[in-house]
Amino acid sequence: MESNTRPAATAKAGPMGGLVAVIARHRVLAALVVLAALPFVTPYEALAVNILIFGLYAMGFNLIFGYAGMLSFGHAALFGLGAYGCGVSIAKFAIPWFLALPIGIAVAGIGSVVIGWFAIRSRGIYFAMITLALSQVVYYSAYQWVSLTGGEDGLRGVNVPAIDVFGLHFDMLDPLVKYYVLYALAAVAIALFSRILHSPYGAVLEAIRENETRALACGYDVARTRWLAFILSGVFSGFAGALYAIHLSVVPIETLNYFNSAEVLMITLLGGMGTFFGAFVGAYVYIMLQDVMTVVTVHWQLVVGILFVVLILFFPRGIWGSLLKWVRA
Amino acid sequence: MSPKDVLTISRRTLLKGAAFGAAAGLAAPAYLRTARAQSGPIKIGFPVPITGPYSTEAQDQVRCAEIAIAMFNEAGGLNGRKAELLVRDDKLNPGEGATRALELIESDKVNFLCGSLSASVQLSVNQVAKQRGVIYNSISQSDSINEAADFSKYTFHEALNPHMTAGAVGRYVFPKFGKRVAFLVADYAYGHEMARGFRTAGKEFGIEEVVEIKHPLGQTDFSTFFPRIQAARPNVLVVCNFGRDQLNTVKQATDFGLKQQMKIAFPVLLFSQRLAGGAGPFEGVFGGANYYWGLEDKFPSAKRLNDAYRAKHNNAVPTDYGALGFAGIYALLEGAKKAGGTDPDAVIAALEALKYDAYKGPEYFRKCDHQAVQSVLVLESKPQAQVKSQYDVFNVVEMQPPEEKFLRSCQQLGHG
């Protein structure tokens, strides 16, 4: 498992290594530069927003999966709670977006506190199953609570036609403006995420992943560290979900479906688990491949499926993870 | 380039290479972007679930939509302006549907949208379209889309809605076969809305609901429900499910001998499922439909669609849901013709005033909710002995006329 929580230590000599070291040292800046160009390397802006949002979601998921080494199969619940929290605030209670966004994050946060509390005492496949089961509870609750969530029809009416901040007017119906507004919000999350990984807490998390017994012996509270990782991971996923609600102006019930949990796992594996950029690389490849192939052929599932198998076979560390290894070799 | 080569390249060359690569990367997807012409062809975006459980229906919708486009173009278009269909796969997912609608509106600059096959996808496409002032003609069953909360002046609904469909079937079967009614309902929005339609229609006949059983979507074994249904001794069993569930229900009900004791009625009797299941299981089963190809004896417009379809697709005939693809596009293009252009407000006014006969006799859009007021067919599946050809499967036993009294009133829907 490749990790770059301490990039300076892993940087090696060699021209590529030098470049990688520079990028790794300024990884937030590098990520933002690349993401700023995203609308110009996708067929249309709405897809770029999806990549941004799912990249953010995968980044949050990566915290618990890649950095803490626990496979959660219930992150759809956290993404979906963020989306519904924000969406319901806007559509049903006419709360302005700048309050709805934190409400979405808070709802996802509460969800992850509860789900995490139950799930964190189990390991491996049991952890995956418990998170899956609890996320299904959230799914069916939203499914049944039609008056609030719209049930199977999904939530409609998440209208954010324009955003005004500090006297600036942003027309959210303009696709490019919408991208950069959401990009600016995502930038805050990315910087914060990097800060968390850099903190002593991030180091403890990886220490636990590598050797739990030893971390325990060093006096770290393993259970609490993990719980906090789950909560933080949920908060980032929920933030991505809240942006999704604003982006599409609807919240489909499918956001809570377990399939959405599988998708983020796939994105993370494709990009490279436990790598900082992997989430966005994975999201780009996963979403772009599907989007382009569906227009080309009705048998896109076959083509995309084979490509995924090939990618996983030849890039077992994910695309970004394998690239890092190759450069540093 | 092997890793060894990389090590011999200077950093400067590498940076140059990287810059070049980035530039190429930026330029490469340009061909993926469609030209953003403002005049030129009339573009209609068509998101439907080409893959997934309803792919058969959706692919037929595409075939029929293409016929409508071809017919319009062959007739000279709109003063020479041709129409163009942009098909997208919505994957039966509202998120994908909304994203595709954004693509079609923002990037492809479509003039109109049409399509979808699930209630939730159509509602999300509608939400995106109405925010951006793009006319959307939905071809999927839904009651919600008529209601004031989801409606906008840009929203049109060419498909039937559950209230009309279930109502037509209910008004046919209840007086004929008896008042004791059992319900078997797929436990999701479609099933619930259809059951509500049957109950509303049943009120005027004073039906007695003897039992209601809900089953999850994708149930494979229905036989466990049958003893309970038999014990309740209904005259009519109303089964509100769709697609494969429908086929499984009739197969098992026939094997179980349910048909000897009661009549079975579905809100929608699918042509494609009947073809897949054969005459035996469906024999004597009733259900509603927007279309059946056999209407061609009565309506020249049905013959026009069937003939165009036969010529293009090996003598096959369009399915009920497929034909909606034709009607949806046809209505939009008629509107554009009447308006003399694609300006949304002009087209809306034209569509509101339009009386059209796309494929089964007269239709028009009701002013308050833009629901297409149209006939609803009640079908009975033929026994094997009466089947004359491969596609000869149904008798049209009743045709509910296109009248507003069969729709929920504008007040009920919350329109002013």
C-alpha cells in the first residue's frame, strides 16, 4: 500500500522522483490546479462536476478504506444523508444554500457517529456487512418517508438558481460558473483533508493500520481513533453528497443505494487506495469511461467491465498508486 | 518508454513533454464536444434506459422516435430545417438522467427533450429542464408529473398516467365481473399509484376489497400468495406490477388454476411480455394500454406508424411503450411546425392549442397540466386458438374515449 502522508520521506532521487516530490509537497495546490482544468478535459461541464463530487466522495471514503484499512460498504448512506440533509433543507424548508450545506454535512456527521458506533467494534468482512446493513436501514427509511424525501420518485425542487457572496453574483444555471463555485467549496475540503492526513492524528491512523497491537502498546486509543476516522470520512462523503444535491437540483433515492457504496469502492481501487490523488484519478477514469462508452455502444457494460478487469489486473495499486511506484522505482 | 529511458531524460525536457502532453490532453476531447450551432437542425434530446431491465422497451422507443424524425424530415422539415435525435442512456437512474439532461441542454444545446421510462427519472429530467426553460415531453407513466409541485409550463406528458390507465381497466372489469376485488400490488410507486387508480374507479361501482397483498419488486415466487387470494373468493384479481413480475404472476396463476375462479386484470398489459410469455399464461387476462398495433384497421395514423416500422424493422410491429417514443417526438415537432420555429414560448402556445393524431386517433394537451388527453385501450389476451399471426395477441375490448373527465381535475392536482 502506497501512502504519501509524509511525502518528503518517500521522495527519491531521479528526475521524475524530483517532480513527484515537488508535487507531493504541494499536493493541495497540485490537486487544485489539475481540477481547475477539469471542465476542459471532459465532454461537458456537468460531467466535470460529477467527477469533482465523486472524487471528493472517494477522498472521504479513502480515509477509512485506504488510510485506516477498513472496508466500509455503507458509505452510500453517508453520501445520501448529506445529499438529503442539504436537499430537504432547500426544497422543503426554503433554507438558503449556505445554511443547507452545513446542515447536510451535520446530518451525514450524525449518521456516521451512529453507524460508526455500531460498526467500529467489528473487523474485516463483519465491518463491511454491518455498515452495509445499517446503510440499508437508512435507505429504507428514506424510501418510506415520502412526505419528506419524495420516496422512490426522489427529492425534487432543490433550487439554487444563483449564489451571492460578498456582492458577487454567481449564476448557477451557467454550467461553468456552477463548476467553479462547487470547485471553490471542494477546495476547502481538499485542503482540510490534507491537513488531517498531515496531522499527528493521520500518522496514528496509519500506524494502527500497519500494526494495531503495536499502536495499542504505544498508548493510542485504537477504537476511538477508528471511530473518529469513520466520522471524518462520513463528513467528507456527506459534503460531497450535499454538493451533489445542489448540482443536480434533485436527490435520487439511488444515492442511498448500496450500489453507490460499491461505486465509490471501485473508484478508490481504480485510482489507488491510500493515495491522495487516487480518488480524483479514479473518479475521472470511472466516470469518463462510462460516459464515453455509453454513447459509442449499447454494450458499454461489457467494454467497461473488461477495461476495469484489465486495470485491476495490471495496476493492482490503482492507476495513481502504480504510477507512483513506477516513478519512484 | 521504459522506466530506464525516463531516467536519462533531463528535467527540462520532461517538463516540456509534460506541457505538451497537457496541451494535447486539453485539445483531444474537443471532438467529443458537439458543435454548438444555434440555428440549423432542431435537436431533440432523448434520454431513455437503453441498458438495464427495461432495455427492450427503451430500444423500441428509440426506433419509434427515429421514425417520427424521419417522417418529419422527409416531409421537408420546418421550412427546410431538419430534426435530429440525440439518444442518451439514462441507465434507469435519476442521477444519470439529470446529468444527461444537463449535457443535452448545456452542451448539445437541444431545443426540446423527450423520453424516459421510469417515474423517478422523468421527474429529475423535468426538474432540470424546467429550471432552464427547455420543453420536456415525458413518455413514462406518472401521476406526480401532473401535480402542481412538479409541473411547469415547460412540462408536457404524452404518456398515460396511472389514474387514467387503471381507471379505464377498472371501469371495464368491475361492472362486468363482480364487486369482490383482491389486490396484488408491487410495493413501489408504480404499484401504489396504479392500485390507487383502481380504487378510485371502483368507488362508483361500490367494490369490496377482500384482500390486499404487497410483494417486493422482482418477486419470483407468487404461488405463496395464491391460497390467501383464493380463500378470499374474489371475482376479480387486480395485479399492479410490471415487466418480468407480470409474466411470473400470470404463469404461476395459470398453473395454480386461479383463472377458473376469478378474472385477472393488470393496469398495463405489456405487448413485449405477452410475446415473451406466450398465449397460454396470458389467456383471458385483461389490461390497459396506450397502443396496440391492431388499431391500424380503425386509424390511418396507426397504420402509418406500423407501415413505417415494418418497412424498417423486418415486418415487426411497434410495442405500446415504443409507440410513445413516436408520439412524444411527433407532438413536439407538430408544435414547432405550428409555432413556425423553436422559441419555447411560441411552441408552448402552439402545443396548448394543438389537436393532433399521432398514432391512435385524436389527442390534445390539457391546458392546466399539459397531460395528453387520449384514448385508453382495454385489452384481453387471446387464447392460442384465435391467434392468427405472430403479433396477433390481443383483442381490443374497450376504448375509453379521450375525455378530461377520466383525468384528475385541475383543482385536485393543485393547479389554481
